[in-house]
Amino acid sequence: MKKILSFLFSIAVLAVQTLPVLAETGKIEHLDVHKNAPCNIVNIQTDKKVIEQGNVLLFAFDEKFFSKCEQAGKIVHFVVPEALYTREGTLLFPSGTKVTAEVTGIEKPKWFNKNARVNLIFRNVVFPDGTCIDICARPFTKDYKLKEGPWTTFGKVAVSTLSLGIIGAGAGVGFGFIPNPAKIGVGIGAGVAVGCGVGFLVGVITPGCHYKAKQGEQVYASLLNEMVVCNK
């Protein structure tokens, strides 16, 4: 009987010691914010939720942003566009959650159509109830910087090409009309060809575009460290 009681007592002690470990370990859930995220694991524990390093979150500008008018040290405000849940249904960020980021540097546009680049790091998350927690994240891009996409660059080159093409067409009309009014068409063709060619080269060689973002424009952010969200 003593052996049985001793055995049962040992099992009870082991169970008591194991429960805190199980509570600390919790269960694993997942985020589906971005399909290419390096990690999508969220550790759900009794008193907190741990969003692992490498997860990608989605934020939206809460104000307009223009890199030409900004500088290092500027605080930029973002908002969580909609409540964020794990795939399994656990709430992480309620609707109305604010996010602040700090501009750490701005690379101005450079020659040969190289667009401006904005370096920033997300610093804080402020929940609707006023609770503030730290976050360490950067834009989820190839170089962790914000910049205009290829369509903006294409638009700049297209505008330059079209504008100088029109100017060339006007010049061609004049040059064609002076010697022979019948050669206006030839002059227009030559003027358009020369103007468009020059416009294309100007668009390609000149400095690229500044970075602009409208209020509500969305940005993906990659966590550089794990993020802990305590349960209320």
C-alpha cells in the first residue's frame, strides 16, 4: 500500500511540475498576411501571444507622406487597416490599432532614373485602450526600404517621351513648311521621331522619382524580433 501511495504521490508531483511548462509552451497558430513571409507562427500562451520573428504584418499610412519633404528622425503614423486574427481565429490587433514608425534615413533620387528610398523602422503599437507595446519591424521589401514601383518609373519616362515628342512634332511642322508646304508630313514624322528619342533618353538619364504615399496606402512590415502581445 505504501508503495502504491508513494507512486501516486510521485505522479501528482510530476503533474504539478509539468502544468506550468505546458501553460508556458501553449499552442501554435498561424498568420496568413503574406504568402512569402519568412515565418507565420504565433505562439498562443495563457497570458500572452508571441508573434515570432519573420512574421509579416500589414499597416496603412494614417497621413500623407512625401519623401522630398521628410528627413531622418521624423515620426510617421500608421494604422492597422482591419482587425488582425490568426488563421485559427485568435485576435492579435483590434481594429483602430495605431502604429508609429521613425524615418532613419532618406536616399534622394539619383541619376539614371534611380528612385528615392526611404529607410524607416516601426517602433510602437498603440491599442485602442491606450496600451502601448514595442515593435521592431522594417518594410517587407527586397532591401527593407520604401520606394516607388516600376509603373511610376515607367510613367515618368513615358511623360518625358510624349512631351518632347509633341514638341518635336511642332518643330517638324515648322521645318517642313518653310522649304515646301507639301513636306509638312515628313517634317512631323522626323520631329516626332527625334523628339521622342530625346524624351526617352531624358526620362532614363535624369534622376528618379521621390517616394509618395497617400493616406490609407498599405505597407507590409517584417518583424525583426519576436513581438509579445499580453492578454488583457
